[in-house]
Amino acid sequence: MNDPLRQELLEIFAGRATRRYGLSDINQLQHALQSAALAEADGAPPATVLASLLHDVGHMIHGLGEDPASQGVDDVHEELGAQWLADRFGPAVSEPVRLHVTAKRYLCTVEPDYFGKLAADSVRSLELQGGLMSPDEVEAFRANPYHAEAVRLRRYDEEAKDPRASTPDFDYYLRHVPACRL
């Protein structure tokens, strides 16, 4: 795949994703690759694999630095990323990305042990992102047709922080782009 979208993705992820991923011992690119590898190993459809790979693109396009949550700023990376993705891909890619933070709030609300799985920086950002959900928010989230894939993506997101993980390279996952683009 040698087209402008591939070049744009490579510029963002090869050029800007080498920054540290929150407080983890990995960088954004490693996190993206691990998320996609987990999705693929789970048998997720191509759109979910691609959404898993690209779910944090909003962190790399906002210009607020590596850890805005430490300054009390919600970077709304899920919205920025979803908007960016929606211009290039269908909703099966962009909507789980838009909802992956909401999925964190949902899982913390409905699964008593999920909060304990969060990394320290994810705990800090949870409050900035709205904290636990009300019953009405839970109901509204469950009514969204993309909620299940967002929860799936969120689980990969939470697991994808292993500094010793071995994954295929970025180009390997770009094979899903033609099937998912607008």
C-alpha cells in the first residue's frame, strides 16, 4: 500500500509515536502495535484491529505534550482521534475509538475489579474524563451500536503495556486499510 493515507499514518506513528506512553515503560507505537496484536489474536474483525492500532492517534495530533492529565487537562484524545479517523475510515473504525474512554468509564462502573487493572495515569485521567457512570449513562452507552467493539478495544488497550512484547511492525497492520477506508 503506497498511497497518501499510508504516508500520513507512517508520519504520525513513526514520527510522533516514539514518545513515552503515559507512565508506562513503552512508547505510543509499541502500545498501538500491542493493541492491534491483541485484537488480531482475539479474532477481531479488520476494522477493530485497525481501530485498536489507531485508537490513540488523538494523543499524537493534539500538541498538548506527553501527559496533559498530570496538569489536570483532559486532552479529549478519543474525540480528536475519532474525528480524524472519520475523515478517512468508516464508523466501524472511528466509533470504537470515539467510545474507548467511555468504555473505560463503563467497565469501571459495571465490573468491580476493572478499576484495579488501570494504570496510575489511567486512574488519574478517569476523573478528568467523567469518572464512574450514572445508571442513565450506562443505559445510553449500552444502546450505542458500537459499544461492544469499544469495550473490546478498551480491554486490548488496557493489556497493551508490556515492554517485552513482540509484535509485527506497523506496515503489517496497514493491510487492513483498504477494506476499512471511505
